Amino acid sequence: AQRVTQPEKLLSVFKGAPVELKCNYSYSGSPELFWYVQYSRQRLQLLLRHISRESIKGFTADLNKGETSFHLKKPFAQEEDSAMYYCVAGGSNYKLTFGKGTLLTVNP
Amino acid sequence: EPEVTQTPSHQVTQMGQEVILRCVPISNHLYFYWYRQILGQKVEFLVSFYNNEISEKSEIFDDQFSVERPDGSNFTLKIRSTKLEDSAMYFCASQWTGKEKLFFGSGTQLSVL
């Protein structure tokens, strides 16, 4: 069965510190991996996807097929990065499987 | 940027009642989805819809659930006889093609009493 695991429910860092949100997946075939973000009182929105290999708001994520991981990283966290982050895997027909999410708090 | 619109933002209903959650996807999108999130739990896939029919549904999406695109713009989720465990935030999403990013609505919080 498809599964996405985000081991940290809560993550708290200070502004300017590096941040890494962990994600591991178990998926048949070759899924596409995403990170979605939900800022306070806002809708879910796509942060980045592995196939585009781009950096959004300073965040990057590298797909490691050997470790089946897709960790989200940012070298210097900002207060506005505080949000709920979801690691998501998608297969055919784009049925998405969500992780449970990690609530990131960036303290001043 | 265009948005997916969901109404109402909050819906309170009595157990056993029917509810209809409404969504207006982005106008040129072709793929439509419903997801839900029970408080404290992860976002779960319910159903996907393309070309006026369900293309995939989860085990959650039983006979009490149905979806419709009655007029080419609205995309509705109906729960025929609500149960307490249907209380959740329901998200609608749409997509232009099956390979583009999903755009999510802001959700409808359903409370079944």
C-alpha cells in the first residue's frame, strides 16, 4: 500500500537556522513527489515537486530513490516559513497520498 | 491567480441529514477531486472525477457519497445520510491535466452533530 511518512509532527527552529523536514515514502511504481504547504488560515498550495527540481522560497527537496526519501530543506529559516508542511506522493491519475504533516514553527 | 471556490466554509448538520458541499473549480480545468481531513489526521483522498465520471475512489467513498458536475461549472459532493464520523474539513481540488499541479479550495468544515 502507498504510504508517506513524516516522522516529526512538530518542528521548532530559530530564525536563520537550517531546517529539514523529513519524508519517507513507500509506493509501488515510480511516484511523483511533492511538498504542499498550508499557511495559517490559507488553503493548501503546492510548494515544490521533484520533477521540476527548482527552489521555491529557498526550499529544496531531493528525491533519494535508494532511501525512498524526499526531505525538504532550507539553509536559513524565516519566520514567514511557519506553516504546516505535507509531503505528498502521486501516482497515475494523480490520486495523492498525503503524509500526516509537520507543523514548522520558526521562532524570532 | 485563479482560485477554486468552495461553499459554504462551515456546515453544521444533524446526523442522518443530507449535505451537499459545493465547489467551483478553475474554469478550464478538466480533473476534479475531493479530499478530506478529519481533525488531527492526515488529508485523505476521496474521489477523482474526469470526463463526467468517477475515475477513482477510495474505500471511504461508499454508497453514502456521490459527486456531480451538474452544470459544467459546479462540482458537488453529496453525503446522503451523514454520520458523526463524517465530521471533517472537505477540500475540493482541480487540475488542468493529469500532470499539472492541483489547485485546492479553502475547504468546507463539516460538523455532524
